[in-house]
Amino acid sequence: MNVMDAKIISTQYGLETYLDVVNSVDVRDLHYPTETRLFYEITVGIEYFILKEERYYDSRKNYFRIRMDSDFGFITLVETKTESIFAVKNEGKRDTTKELVGKWLIKTDAFKQVINELIVQKKMENVKTEGDIQVVLGTIRFLEKLLEIKTEDILSTNVMRDLEYVH
């Protein structure tokens, strides 16, 4: 880890400091298209340290989801119902957080390593049916697309609140 790879955001609660270390990125809840939900989606958690007045600090982990349509042509960031990285922030700070994802997170070694590890896990899955094979291949393609996301893709997308789809 290089301290120069850290990202700091000033919020009303203090300074949020994000580090490019593998254990600070948590990826879970991988969703693939079904008849009722025609998209791929992954929940990403980012641990950070918050430095408050009087030198009090604490670590927290907040989440968001990256959603892509089944053709991988459309990206949306989705705010989680709880522990959202976008929560309790005004519009300016929400934009700054979106920049954190687009200009920093997707470029970090930690994010890339976590996604690559997921790809390896998916390739090692013991699948038996044609349907399962197609799900795994599609999920691998989705994960590979996550590694190709560009800053402009994130900055031009919307952050939506999706209260129905709760993990």
C-alpha cells in the first residue's frame, strides 16, 4: 500500500480516508439476470477511516451496488437501503462520492484484485447443467466488464435508490 494511493473526502462528519488495500474492499451479493430482474449486479463495500474533530477516528464500511443490463451496455450505481456510501450526504457530497468510485475505486489494485479473485472462483465452480454453465459464463463476463469500466462510465451514470431490492 502506498499512502499516495489514498483518497480523502471531506464531509459534515469529518474526513473520510479510503486506502487501496485488498481487505478494505468487500464484494458480495452477485446477482445475474433472471426472468424478473434482467440485470447483473454486485454489491461493493468500501472500508474507510473517518477522522473527526479532536482527533477521534473510527473505521466504517459502507456499500453501493453496480448494476449492468444483460448486454453490458448500461451502468447504474444503486444506493443500498442500509450502510450506503451515498447516505446522509448532500448532493455535492454524493457527487464527490460518485467521483470516488469513478476516479479512484475502479482503478485501485484492491478492487481489481478482488474482482479477479471472484473470476477465478467462478471458473472453479462445479457446474452440471447447461443453465448453470450459462449463468457462470455470463457472470464471468460481467466481472470482466467491471474491470473495463471507465471513469466516464461512472461519472455519467445516475445513482438511484432501490428500496425494493434489498440484500
